[in-house]
Amino acid sequence: MPATIRDVARASGVHISTVSRTFSAPHLVNPDTRSRVLACAETLGYRPNRAARALITGRTHNIGLIVADIANPFFPPLIKAAESQARGRDYHIFVADTNEDPAVEEELVHALAKQVDGVLLCSPRMSNSLIEQLSREVPLVVVNRQVAGLPSVATDNGQGARLAVEHLLSLGHRDLALLAGPRGSWTNREIRRAAVAAARAGGAALTVLGPNPPTETGGGALAEPVRRCGATAVLAYNDLMAIGLIEGLRAIGTAVPGEVSVVGIDDIALSRLTRPKLTTVATPAAAAGRTAVDLLLQNGAGAGARGGRRGGLDDDRRATAQVTLRTELVIRESTGPGPAASNA
Amino acid sequence: MPATIRDVARASGVHISTVSRTFSAPHLVNPDTRSRVLACAETLGYRPNRAARALITGRTHNIGLIVADIANPFFPPLIKAAESQARGRDYHIFVADTNEDPAVEEELVHALAKQVDGVLLCSPRMSNSLIEQLSREVPLVVVNRQVAGLPSVATDNGQGARLAVEHLLSLGHRDLALLAGPRGSWTNREIRRAAVAAARAGGAALTVLGPNPPTETGGGALAEPVRRCGATAVLAYNDLMAIGLIEGLRAIGTAVPGEVSVVGIDDIALSRLTRPKLTTVATPAAAAGRTAVDLLLQNGAGAGARGGRRGGLDDDRRATAQVTLRTELVIRESTGPGPAASNA
DNA sequence: TTGAAAGCGCTAACAA
DNA sequence: TTGTTAGCGCTTTCAA
């Protein structure tokens, strides 16, 4: 049976409130008393019960992190970074996986709301209005999406898509295809808009294929459509789809980058390990995870209030930083000269 | 400000204890009253505060999950499965990453202990005695390791290693190398023992290289040593190392499987996507995650007790199932005939 | 079937 | 600097 504050109080001959202070406001207690209490606590293996503490302070020191799919290699580095950042600030992270299901997303926010000081909503598929509504229940930071009035951090995949298309154009490609991602993905819209604009600016044609599941299988299924549409270069919603596409292309005897160039987005570890190595847009996932945690904590998620509302600021004054993280083109082996290469 | 049990009681004109019963023991309350309370709760958006509940019941409905490295692709499917299984049983999962550091492991168990009903310790690097000691603080299920007296679930990587070596022998290889994993890894010892035994039984030589970090880089660094030791076939501690080794081998102009055959362990998604596709031993990570959760919950982690000790059973009677999950050889492209192929 | 009361482990006024 | 007291939101005897 774990030691409680009372056990420590008894052992060190002080009142429980003194023990409490020793841990939550050490400067308010006499150094001698403090060290005695600390010694007893040590002996008894006492650690304050955070849940009990949370009941009063309103701060659980927990953060919820909701992702569409833990197994999608884009997320683990983000989760890892968030977890590490949180731990450095004495917070723990609840991780939950929605299986790309918006209904599960909503349910999880509700379920987590009371146990956490805030939730990091990664690549949510919900509607904006639902997200706004949920944000009244618990402080939210949205990752890889922007919602008016809410703090967010997003990698600039639109800018990345532009980089990718410009790279393709400079290689002499004039017939491009875009493998769209899942419906409801904000990032997907950003990529699409930027890719279309960049293609038009370069005088190239761009066919949009999709929406598709953001997986290797999703990409693989598009090999035929890609050939049919006559594109010589393809930008995929993410690396997984790009890699799936390359596989699919190989299966139908199409050489990459010989006949078709392929660019992904994310720069997951995997993209360095396939043949050909994937040309891709590196998105700073770890930085996004760290930033999201910081944003949440800055926004007063940790403020608490005795019987008061969550968060430290009024709704109006609550900071709603919308951080955008730059991306970077990483040229590897999956892109090569296009038909108009001599123009380049 | 979220609604509390008192708000609901006031709105529905009953005592808070009736509201409490409506949620925790519905059969004890009059159907009419129950539906009225439920309706009010719905309107107010009331949800019981689990932390407050845990204070009394001793059951937090949370589970801790500690892994060495979230970014290691072996873990996400395990985490995902555990999370899903837990959610189905109305539990949430805290995920924490130790960065392969035993000291962090210990600290995390302490930190999580009060907030969870049990901890899933995945591939721990701690000593057995420390694990046993920690298990007195909070119910533990050990994953991919066996500790006397503690429930555990492990994929049978020893059996897998035997399968792999036998496969290599049958291909005519007589000079084998084993890329060992990290120091402190129980799995590593199992693999080593089984590989050594299988090689000896087959009359083949086996050189053990390591210990090494269980990463792509760790494997890549071993390309030279592998060539120097004259092995024509290599078994790696995990797929990541196998893939790194293949990369490294390619960099020094060695063909796989032409000159050297390589087998991994785990069958991570990646192993299907590299060139050549990796021959490997599939370990049922998702099943391990699910089983670990079940084991924890069965062992009375969820039992709680008013003022009593954690867990539902006495120490003596506490079930200590040691589940072992069979593995399976998946032959792909990274293994081929060895010098003694004609003998096979 | 419901209400009253005690209390889980802890913090936060307030008083001494 | 320390102790006293009230109470966070909830469950659980016990009595009605």
C-alpha cells in the first residue's frame, strides 16, 4: 500500500499541510523541516498523488495526444518529441489512435477531457465547427490543420508541394499528377492548392487523382491511373503513398525515375531505405510535436483555477498562435529528367 | 466550467449519491429516476470525473505503456493494438519513451505508478531485481522479456532465430554471423542462444558480432566486420539492423543475396519495401500488445480496493502467466543459395 | 429505492 | 513558519 501524505506527516512529526508545502511550495517551509520531511518521504517511498492534487489545483499535468494512426510512420517521431518535451515540463502524455475515424476522434476528446490539461489534435478529420465546440470543453492545439481562433502548428506542406512541383518542372516535366490524400484532410487541401498553382505558373498540366487512403496500398492502387493519365511526374500526398506508387509502377513494368518521376512528402525514415531512394519534402514532425506541447502549455492549459474555468486567459485574450513550420525539398533518386529536359 | 455530479443532482432533484449510482451501479436505481438523471446529465454534458472516482475506488482506468523507442517501427503496431484493446475495456493508455535508457525506465514507472492501474513494460533494459522491486509498487506486465514471478508476454524470437538459421543452413550456408542487439536485451540473449544451438546442430560456424544499437545505423556499421569474418549468411537482431546491413553491404559493393544472405527479425512494414525485400521472422507485435493488456487486466490490476493494496489477488495467488507467441519465417528476397548449396 | 455522512489524498485560504 | 479547516468530485457504507 503506497504511502500517503499522512504517513509522511506522522513519520516526520508535522502536519500534513507542511508535507504538502514541502512538495508544492518548498520555499515556504523551514529548511530543517523540509529536509526532515524529504528524508521521511524518501524512506517511505512517498510520491504525491497527482490525481488527488489535480482535484484541487485543476491541473492534471497530463496532455492528450490524438493521432489518426500511430502506425503511420509520420507520427512516431512527432509523438516521441511531444512526449519528451512534455516530460521535461513534468507532464505525461496520453496517446490515442482514431483509426482515421472522425467519430472516434470526437469521442476521445470527450473521454480525455477531464483527465488532461489539454489535447493535441493531430491531423484531425473532424469539421471545423466540431473542433471549435470541443475546444470549449478542453484546451486544444491543432496540429497540421488551421482552425480560426485556435492555436495550431502545421508544417507548411503547401510550400513543400510548391517546392516539389518546381523541382519537377525544372527537370523538364510538363504532365504532372497529384495523388490526393484522404477526404477531410486540411493538409491535403493545402497541398492541392499549392501544387495546382505551381503547375499553372509553370505552364504544366496537373491531374488530381483521389481522394485516397494515405497509405502504401492507397498509393499502389494508383499505378494504373497514373499511367493512363499520361503523367511523367507524380507528387504524392505523403511518402507512404509515393512508395506504394513506386511499388505499383514497378509491378506493371514502369521504371522510376526512368519513365515516371515520383516525389513524396514527409521524409519518413523509410524514404531513405527504399530503392530508388525517395525524393521528398521533409516536414519537421519532431519540431511540430515540441511546438504543440509548448503552445498548449503557454496557452494556460496548465494554469488551472480553483473552481474556475479551464485555462488561464479569457476566451478573448487566449493566445491563438498559428505556427507554420517550413519544409525542405530532399532530392534523392526517385526523380529524373522529363521529356522536356532540354528546356530546363 | 464542466458540470459536476452536484449540478446533475440539482437539475434532476435527487441526491448526488443517486446520480453516482446511476453511473456506477445503474441497476440499483429506479428506471424512471435513472432516465431522468441520464437526461439531465446529457443536457449538462456531464461526465464522471475519473480522477475523483479513482481516489475512492483505487482504479484509475489508465494503463502505462513504456517502450524503449517509439520511433522503432516494431513498437507502433504494438502500441496501436494495446491502445485499441484498452479502449475496448474502457481504459486509456499513457505512452512513454525511454530512449533506451534504463534509468529513465525506472523513473517512468515511479512517475506513472499512481496514475495507472498497471504498467506494460516493453523490452525493458533494467535488471530483473529492479523490475521485481518495481512490481511491488504497481502491477507490471513485462513484454518481450521473462521475469520470474511476473506475468509476461513475449514473441518467441528464439524459436524464430532457429527457423532463420535452419533456413540459411538449408540454403547451403556454413559460415554464419549473428548481429547481436543491445546489451541488457532479454530477447537478444534468447536469439543468441537459439542461433548458436541451431548452427551447432547443423554443423555450421557462427560468429557473433556485437552488442550493437538495434538501429539501421547499428546494422550498417557492421558491413565491414561481416565481410571480414567470412560469413556468407547473416541473422540480425531485428529488421532495422538487417536493412542497415544490406545498405552497408551495398555501399562496399557486396551483393545481397548474391554474396551474402541476410535475415531479419520482426517483419516490420518496412521489410516488404526495401530492395531486396527482406527475408525475416514475423513476430506478432499486435497480438503481444493485446495480450499484455488482457494479462494486466486479468491480474486484477483493475480490481482496486478501498484503502487496500493494489491488485485483486494476494501476491502468492496472483496469476503469473508467461505467454509466448509463436513466430514465423517469411522468405522474401534477401536470402539465396550458399556455397554448399549442392549439398542441400 | 433513496438520502445522509464519511472520506479518498491532497491543496489553499486563514489563523496562530 | 506551521497548524487548522474546508473542500475538490466522487463512491460507499449505513440508515431510512
